[in-house]
Amino acid sequence: MSTKLHFAAPLLTVCNFLPPWPKQPAAQSAAPRPPRGKLRMSRGFMRQLGVAVRTCCSGLFLLTGVAAFAAQVNVICANTSGDAVKLNTAIENSHSGDRIQIHGICQLNASIILLGARTYAGDSRTGTILRQASGANLPALLASDSWNEDWTYTGDPVRVADLTLDGNSAANSTTNALVIRSWLTVIEDIQVENAPADGIQITSLSKNGVALQGSQVNGHISNVFVTNSGSVGIHVVDPGNSVTDWSLLDSWVAYSGQSAIYMDNAAGWTVRGNHVYGIQQHAIFANSCWATSIDENYIEDFGGSGGSNTWYGIACTVGGGAASGINGNKVFMFAKEPANGDYVFIGVPQVNYGAGIINVVGNTILGANGRHDTGLSYLLNGGTDLKVLSSNNNVQGVHTARSVGAGVKLVDGY
């Protein structure tokens, strides 16, 4: 069942041919803004409108602008096989600016395609649950329209909030729970669980691998809980240089089959205040750091899969031209590491190009006294130079407190 509530009144054109009001003196405060749907008293008249009307008159010239209120589209799921068709149909019949309000438990046997310039919200994480049907094996539970349609440009902004996505990994494979290929997008207060592949994927590639020919910037992810993902909890897929200048704040990523947060491109990103635990590979691995901030995150255990690999609590490969910072993080290893593998709590594995600059300041590292533990590691491995301000880090319980590779310069602060 879906209903659409419209709040806009018929189009009204208003013109006042009286002379323009004189400007108020600079010292005089402006009149208070009228309530929504009302116009200010004008020569004794108040007009009650269902739309906001703005007019400009000069002689016979008339310019009228009308801003209508958006609609709320209510979709009530019944936990049946018809829920996906019901939800997609409601979205297809909605308009730019609408809010798609989803109620109940939705059983999804088809991907839900998110048209741009809309909000997709539930009643709460427990009140709205979108669960993949057993055996559906969808490429994505929810996905941006630009991803689905193989556009070469990013989708219009969307907001996804107040719901749970359940990938039902026990009865499916290869599904990414939420795939976003839309700029200026907001993802907040959602829970993502049991995704067979990635929990949340921010990507510059479409469903069939078409790359963006422009940018996909200015997104915001906050207050999300991503748990039990088969691959990466939060994954930035960007082999080019499109997905930049986002923020990932105050979220939790737990029990990922691979890494918790893995970013092909971290340029301009802020990764702050996240709690990561129970991870098989890297906790936070950020490629192409360029004006990137990774700070105040809390990491409990990483690299649980062991093997002949080097696993990082926080890693940042650096690009030349702008400095980045890894500051104020807590990276702890409470469990004893597997016998095989190397573990770097915070490190720069390489400089991608040019002269890299990075600050690593005020972090707290606590190891489990493993023989293959390194607290801080700085490597050039490319580029021309790497300058590191490494100071005020409290490193305890590791075999090697700090390792500095050839060509790396430690610099003093001021």
C-alpha cells in the first residue's frame, strides 16, 4: 500500500502595483519572518497561501516564483514477495523533493532503485527493515539510479535514514547492501547487517563498470552501524579520482570478513570518531590521502585472518601536494595475533607521487606484545620525498615502537 500526500495549493499569481516599499534604515531590524504559508501584512492585507509566492512588479513587468511543498509518499510493506514492486513503483511515481517514508518489514526480491533529489526514510532502525529474500542474490539491496542506469555522470543527491538493511547472507551471496553513486548524499542513522559482500559501498563505477567522467563529492555518512559484512564494511570504490571530499563520522563497523573501512580514494575525506572492531584484515586503509583527516577513531583488534600479509590498524598512502593528518586515534590489540602476519598499528605504506607530507600526532597505541608488531611505520616506496611530523604518540606493548624507511624525513613541529 502506498499513499501520496500533497500539500501544494493551486498556482497563484500576485502583483501589487503600488510603489515599492522604501528601504529600512540600516539600524532598524528586519521584520520577523512570517509563518510558512503566509505573506507579510502589506497595506492591511494578509494572504493565506498553500504555496509560498514571491513577486516583483515594475510597470507592466511581472516576475512570479512559486515554491511548492514536497510530498510524503508512504509505503507500507507486508513482508511478502510483492514488497519490492510496491516500493519501486512508489519511487517511480514520486517527484523531485519527495520523501519516501517506508514502514514495516520489506522482503526484497529486486533491487530498490533510488531516484535522485529524494529522501528515503524509515520509522526507526527497528521499525523499518529491508531484508533480502532468500535466494534473491541481488547485486544491491538499495542503489543509486546512476549506478543502475550506467550513466557517465553521478546521480542527484539522496538521503537515506532511520532504517535497517539486512542482506540475509545466510541465504544469499555477492550482494552489496547499499550502493551509492550520487553526489551530495547523506546517509545517517541506519543499520546495515549481514551483507554478503560490502555493507555500504560508495562507488564511481556503475553496475556494469561504467566509470564517472566527472566528480562525486560532498557526501556525508554518520551514525551508522555496519556489522557482519562478508567483504568490506564501508568501501569506497574509485579507481579514478571522483569520490572525494566526503565525511565518515561517529559510526561503528564490526566483524567484517575483509577490512572495516577500505578507501580506494581518500582525498579530501574526513574519517572521524568511528569505532571499529573484530576485523579480519585492515581496520582503516585509506589510499591516496590528500588533505585527508583521520582522527579520533577507536580500533579494537585487526588482522584476524593472519597469513603472510601486513595488516594495518590505520594506513594512509600519501599523494604529494597537500598534507594529511592521522591524529588522536586509539589503536589497540587486545587479542593475541595469529602466529603468521605482520601488524602495523599506524603507518604510511607508500607515497604515490611527488613529495608527501603527513602529521601523525597524539595517537595511543596498545599492542599485545606480539613479535611482529610495529607501532608506527613510515615508508617511501615511491614518490620523491616523505616528510612526517611524528610526535606525542604513546606506543606500548609492541615489538618495534617506530620504523622509519629510507628516504623518509622526520620533521620538528613549531
